Amino acid sequence: MPNAPMYALLPDGLVMTGLVLAWLNDTFTGPSGRRTTYFIALLTAVVAGIWFAADAFDPHVYYYFTRMYVIDPFASAMKAVVTLGYAVSIVYSRKYLEDRDMFRGEFFLLGLFSLLGQLTMISGNNFLTLYLGLELMSLSLYAVIALRRNAAQSNEAAMKYYVLGALASVFLLYGISMLYGATGSLELNEVFKAVASGHINDVVLL
């Protein structure tokens, strides 16, 4: 659809707005505002999740940013799942975090950043969009793993995950560059069409 309405992007914008509000609250209130940051993150996830679920009943397909970002019923449904899943996870992790002195604003902010990366991946219609979403999600999780700064196991796990993620990113980018060289496009639909045509060298696909 060439003239896609901007209202379809509002749930994604809500997550970004909630992230900014939680960030500002945590920055200017400090430890005293941790519970407020928690409730901002929770409210954002619940409202956005319900909104995504409602959008899943819209049968139209919308493309944005030169077809790099797509919103369709399947994408909206998957966004509802991950967003409400994030809300459930922070509710159930609250007691765990409080018992280990980890109930801090950083945990919820990093979770929202990771959620935003997942939403970007779900709506990605281009390999670059997928990669940006993957990196946003992964980098946030690296920091979450290292949140217990005084725990050696936490720091070791974060470092191992970071090294593994860096290597995986290298191979992923190399594979994307090979596909671009073979198909001349980074758009998923165009790549799929080129692969289905059978004109792509099998060695490149492997």
C-alpha cells in the first residue's frame, strides 16, 4: 500500500515513548523512582500489547520507510505475544529482583530496549532492519546478564555471550552481503523471489 497510514505505527511509538519516559524518570529520580520506572514499563507493555492484539484483526498490509518495515496481521499478533510476554516476565521477576538487590531501573529500561529490538525484527522486511533489531535486542541482553556487577559468574557469562554474539554478527553480515551480491536486493520478498527462481548459485545459498 503506497500511502500507508501513520496510525498503524502508533503502538510501536507507544513503546518508544514509554521507554523515553522510563529513562527520564530513572535518570532524574534515582533509586527513589525505581518503582515508578517499573510501573511505566509494565503499563507501556500491557497497553501496547493489547493495542497490537487489536491491530492483528486489521487485514491490511502496510509498508513504511521504503518497504523496510512492514505491518500486517501476523506481525501485529507476534508483537502482541512478545510485548505481553515482557509484561508477564517483569511481573514474575519482581520478587526475584528484590531478593537479590537487582530491582533497579536499568533492568526495566534494558528490557524495553530489548523489546524494541524484537518489535523491529518482527516488522523487518529488509535484512538491514532485521540486523538492527537483532543487535538492539542482543546488546540490551548483554547488559542485563552483567547487571550483577559484583558477581563473577554474571560478568563471565556476559563476556562469553558478547564474544559469541560478536562472532555470530560477523557471520550474519557476511551471509547478508553474499545474498545481496547474488540477488541485488536486501528486501526479503525480492530475495525469496530470486531464490525461488532457481537462478542463484547453490554454493552462495549454503
